[in-house]
Amino acid sequence: LILTLFPYTTLFRSIKDNGSVEKFDLDKLSKWAKYAAKVGGDWSELAVETFTKLPETCHSKDIHQAMIDVCYAKQDLIYSRVAARLETAQLRKNIERKFGIQVNKVSFKEIRDVLINKGVWCKDTIPSYSEKQEQLFD
């Protein structure tokens, strides 16, 4: 559906985190939109609106941020939830890339300990670990 609406997508390029440039992949945008819209909203509308806001060449993180911005611009509770889902995924992805932690395979306590040991979080100001934090994380 989206590809038929935007046949000129072959002109678009995505700059990856490692600096490499590749052809823009509409399927990835659609997959992210479908993933995020599991809590509501119209994933195809979200993907189309996001795509129309992108320059021909952009960083992959900018694509993700554009999708979040489209959600918040709707000023709708459902799309705020979609944006929150995207932001959570972005946080998890950043933790995995920057700290080598596979977020979906470890406990919150393990993530917390790494972030404290790396100086990202201050041990003196962060609350003591509790099972409630683990439940909230899940």
C-alpha cells in the first residue's frame, strides 16, 4: 500500500549509526509502525505521515524520532501511547548498543547495576532496588 503511494522511495537513503548509507527501506518503517500501533491507532496512516516528513537522506534515528513526533502532533491519547511504545523501544535499543546489554534477556536489576557501574546513574541518588522496579520495567 505505502509503496504504491510513494513509488519514488528509491531516491531516499538512510544513514545508519555506523555511518553507512543504504537505500531507504519502507518495510522497516511499516514494521515499526505496526509494532507501535499494537496499542491502537492506524499503523499505515502513521507510516505514511512519517514518510512524508522525511528528507531524502536522513539518519535512521531521525526516522524513528519523526514517527514519535507524528504521534505526539496528533494530540490524541491513543497516539501518545503509540509514541510511548516507540520511545521505550528506542531506549532499549540505545541501551543495547551503548552498553552491550540485551535488554530483553536480563533483569532490570542487571541493567540498573551496569548503568550505575558505568556512571550513567548515580548510586547515591537512585532509589534502592526493589521488586516493584522489576515489575514496572516488565
